[in-house]
Amino acid sequence: MAELQTQTVSSGKTVFVATDEAERGSKGPFYVVYSTEDAESRWGYLCGNCDSFDTAMDTMARIECNNCGNVRKPEEWDAAHE
């Protein structure tokens, strides 16, 4: 089972950060965040560079922190997508 840390987002919702589940970013890791303590419902990501939950993922699975610009590039890239 994932090691989860409880945190509260700006809306007041409690979320659960899996500190042992991370994606590599350009400035720091992105930690997987769950909306339930049993880690069954994924909520989003926490930026490990600036501790922001304000992240976005596009259709190519690129993750970007809207606060500090930390980016995880897609694993597979095809010029046809540009």
C-alpha cells in the first residue's frame, strides 16, 4: 500500500499524497494525489518543487505546474501531434 500523507487543498478538501508514487519533472517530482484514503480514486498531482496542487495534464500525459513551471514531458512523443 502507498505511503500517504494527508493534506488540505485551498477548497478545504482533504486529499492524500502518495510520497512513494512520483513522476519525474524538470524541477522536481510530481507526487500522485488521491481523493480517498484507500488510494483508489486519483485526484491529481502535487508539485514537489513548490508544493502546489495547481497542476494540469494534457492529452499526451504531459504534467505542468501552473505555479512554478515544473514540467513532466510525455514518455512518447510524435511530431504528428504538433
